[in-house]
Amino acid sequence: MRHKAQGDKIRVTINDVAKKANVSKTTVSRYLNGKYEYMSEETKELLANVINQLGYRPSNLARSLKAKNSDVIGCIIADIGSPFSSIVLKGISDYCNQLGYNVLFANIGNDPEYEKESIESLLDNKVDGLIINTTGKNDDYLLSLKDEGINIVLADRSLSAPNMLDTVATNNYDATYGLVKYLYEQGYKRVAFFTQDMTVISSRYKRHEGFNDAMKKYFNQDGNLTTYVIDIDDPQNIDDSLKEFVSVSNGEPAAIFTVNGVTLLKVLHGMKRLNIEISPQMGICGFDDWGWASLIPPGITTLTQESYECGVQSAKLLIERIKEQGDFGPQYIELPAKLVKRGSTNPELLKEADHK
């Protein structure tokens, strides 16, 4: 029967076994893998008893370490409906295929419980390691898997605590900070931050941190006062947020920053419903450039992420870990986002268009 976290039950890890038995984690691992050379009968009996007392359940991956690698990578995608995620998956798949690895992936629909179930299912298929685009709600669970010796690389979204797992992400803080500075230089007086829920998704709250710090530095304003957490499936909620920002802008040049491409599209729909035009008085920009941003007049300014490269680097790092088979400190690889300046944040260009 596959293990599933139930209620608040704490998952017993290989570290717990080692501590209880007063032996090293390596000794426990050797016992689990049947490598009894230089191991006394007393130690074997001790470990058997401790494992039984604690109810420790080695994962299928941990039990199969003594066997040949499967040459299969497991991949968890939070939401395959996002173009960003699908491009990340393509990068993972292309790189793995080049090196002779197959990829099994699961789309979890941002469901944290299904994330656990899908991970267990992939481990039961004896994958060599996992690339996870996490929901952000299973940090302790993911760390427990690491403690069992399972190779994990996080793609795009990191844990709330830094430097705990290998991670490949965008320079979310710096890119957002730089874009807010650019908006200040363009003459805008107020900037709004439109976002989906950002309590646990690292890419979103890191962008918000960059936004807040830049708003304080350049605008001498509290960015939280113009932060709007919207429900992208509720048009009325979006419209109300837009109306509020227009009101607080009080006729001054203002700009909207959206946390990702999905939010950008939903906000643009809201602006159309409310007849709010992109103009010298209201600019708009955001993360993600999925092609259509350049087609919407006068062109939407975006921060373009290296989505494909995020997938490639995640796969590269995981395969390196699989081949190294050692105890290495976590790596944090940050890919730079590129600011693509277009007409939607150029007041002078917009004024010229108004006069034509």
C-alpha cells in the first residue's frame, strides 16, 4: 500500500532511524540496501528493531538504490494549463531525451494533496529522481523525501526556507525591482501590483517583495496599499480592483504591474469591460511574454522568463545529482528575466498616438 500523509501524521525519515539507533545515516542506508559488509549482527538486529518500532517505511526509490538506475525522471507540474509550465516541461523532456532518460510527469492542478499522491506514484515507478514545480504547501514533506536520499530539483518555485533543496528559478525579486524603477523613470506617479494568491508560491511573493522595496525606494510609497489580490475566475472582483486603483490614482499617471501572464490577460479583459484604455494616464506591464503581448496595440511591456532554459537547467542539475551519488549542498540557480519595453509603458509614445 502506497504511503500517504494522513492528517497531521509525521513521516518517519531515515534520519529518525539513525538518531534512534545512534548510528550514521550511511549505516542505515547500507542496511536498507542489503549491504551488510563490515556490519555486525548486533547492529543489524538493532536497526531491524528500531525500524519496526518507528514504523519506518523506505520508499520504493530508496529500496531500489542497490539496483541499476531506471533512466526515468519523474516530473510534477503544478498547472500544465499555464504556457510557462508547458514550456518548462518541454525543456525538461528535450534535455532528458538527449541523454537517454524518459520522463514521467503528473499535472496536479495546484492541489497539494494530489501533489503528494503523484510523487508517491512516481516513486513507486522507481524513477531516478524528481523535478517538482510545487504547490508550495508541502515543504516538510519534500524535505523528508530528501532525507531519505531521493534526488529532488525544484523548478521555478522554491521552498519558503532558502537553501534547503536544489532549485532553478527566475530572478523574480531583482527583475520586478528593476521594472518598478523603469516605471518611475517613465514618469508614473502610482503603480499597482495585481496578483493571484501569493501566500505560498515563492515566485509571486518574491516579486511582491521586489515591488514593495522599489515602491519605497523610488516612489516613497507603501506598495501594499496598491496591491490587489484578485480571483482570476471572478470578473467582478477584477473590475472592482481596477475601479479602486483608478480612483486612488486621482488622475495622475499610473501603471499596473501583473504578477504573471494569466493575471495580465485577465486584467486586460477587465480593462476592456470597463473601457479603461492604455493611455498616458494608465500603463500596464507584467511578467511572462507568451507572444500575444506584442500583438496587442500598442504592445505590452513584459519581463520575459527563460521558461525553456528553466526546464533544461532543472533536468541538467538533477541528472548531475543522480550520477554523482554524493552528499552535496543545495544549489540555487537564478535565471535572468529580460525587460522587453513596449508602448504600454511609454507615455510619450502614447501621447503621440492620441494626437494622430
